[in-house]
Amino acid sequence: QKEVEQDPGPLSVPEGAIVSLNCTYSNSAFQYFMWYRQYSRKGPELLMYTYSSGNKEDGRFTAQVDKSSKYISLFIRDSQPSDSATYLCAMTHSGGSNYKLTFGKGTLLTVNP
Amino acid sequence: KAGVTQTPRYLIKTRGQQVTLSCSPISGHRSVSWYQQTPGQGLQFLFEYFSETQRNKGNFPGRFSGRQFSNSRSEMNVSTLELGDSALYLCASSPGLAGGETQYFGPGTRLLVL
């Protein structure tokens, strides 16, 4: 079983739709959860960063972490064509001097005008 | 503040050759991590350097190596290239003071091995 599972999509939605992206994980030591956005031929760009369980909102983006279910989500409200990208979940723990991020494989999202 | 820079952006090599990739972190950041991204495996952690020392290592063969200089710039070397080494190589920087810090990625070096 992979440490982080993410539905690769692709996901295609109309402009203005609410998008839900999800990851599950198996390592209960993970404490820090991130969502990165990666445009074609670019490096990943950090969107959301959450520590432990709970919700975090930033503009049209909401990140949710449910550690009891080992499940994280990213919601995008009022989706725009500029949101078309690959979305990667990533997570890590702070044990020792750990700097390794473990990523899901990414979900390719297309928002159609 | 300037972001993470990587050079070169594109490389074409043949099997058996070696390659060196370079990464300059965000000013003030002392931790540099390297990742390999392929369509099949996604993003996989290679190694992390802090203050010229390798602090974390992923599950890659010894052909993959790296180093960090006193100015925090880092290089990654792949020897005896194989077709399967074709990938986007990303580096990320962070202050390096505590695990779980945000990592900021560069644009990557796209390596094609023929």
C-alpha cells in the first residue's frame, strides 16, 4: 500500500463549479499537510499548509484534515479556468530533522470556460 | 525575494553519461531538498542537505548523489545514466530550522536520457 493515495483524475468541471480533491494516507505519524498546485512545465507552488486536524480557509480555497480517518481534502469554490493545473497533496512529520515530503501522484484538473 | 533557481532547465544526455544539476535556494534558506518527478511514480524524495551535510536520504541507488556548498547552493549528480532517469528534477528550499517547514520549489530541470 502506498503511503499516500490520490485519485489522478483527470477531473473536468465547468467554470464556477465547486471542486473537491482528496488524498488518503497510511502513516499515522504525518502531522503537516500541504496542497501544491503545478502548472504544466512549472515547479509545484504551495497553496495551503495545515498542521494536524481541522480546516483552513484562504480565499476560494479550503483545506480539511481528518487525522482519525487519515483523509485530507482541498475544496475550490467558484473555480476559474486559471485553476486548471495538477494538484498535489503532500505530507510529512517532524520527527528528528525530517524534511522529506511524501506526495500523492497528483490530480489533473481542467476548468472549462 | 528571488525564488529558487535551477540550471539548466533542459538537458539531453545519452545512456551511460553523467549529469550535474544545480540549485540556488531562496536567500537565507539553508536546507535544500531534491525530488524526482515522473508520470509513473510522481514526486519522489531523493535527499536533503543542510549546512553542507546530507541530513535525509530517499530510496534511490548510489548513482544519485549530491552536495551542498557553504553558500547553500546545491548540486545533484547522476552517474551512468539510464533511460529510466528521464524525469523532471526539482529542488526545494526551506530555512532548515524545524521539520515540517514549508518547502519552496524551483522550476525544475527536465532531463531526457536517450
